Amino acid sequence: MEMSIRDGERGMDKTVFSPRLLRVNEACKITGVCRSRGYEFVNDGTWKAVRIGKSVRIPLRGLEIWIASLEEEAGISDCEDAA
């Protein structure tokens, strides 16, 4: 995942990469979940995680799917009209 942004000072485009694997604390910030609950979610399989050595990472796509499932359970649709 990447997007281009404009560098205001030099007028040059920069490519900014969005990480596809998140640290647990990053996933917690995105979801508003406390750190200890984030590790609980990793340990019980709620959040799918990969290990790179001793590091734990949460795939962004898996987190997006988890959020979408919560929205679906709550009856929230991204196609609903705001009116």
C-alpha cells in the first residue's frame, strides 16, 4: 500500500508506504483497544497474528476484516445513506 504526497517545501512528490504488518500497540491505537486486551486477542486467536522471530505482528488486512465483522454484527453498513 502506498500513496503519493506532495512535499510542500520542495514541490516534489514523495511516496509514503503504509505498513501491512502492525505491532500490537499500533493495532490497539487503530482500534481503541487497550494493550493488554490486544495481546489477549492475539493469544485467543481473535486477531490473526504472525511471528517474525520474537516479534508479533498483526496483518492490517486481518484487522480490517475483524472490524468489518464487528460492524456487520452491529448492523452497520458502509452503504447506508447519511441522510
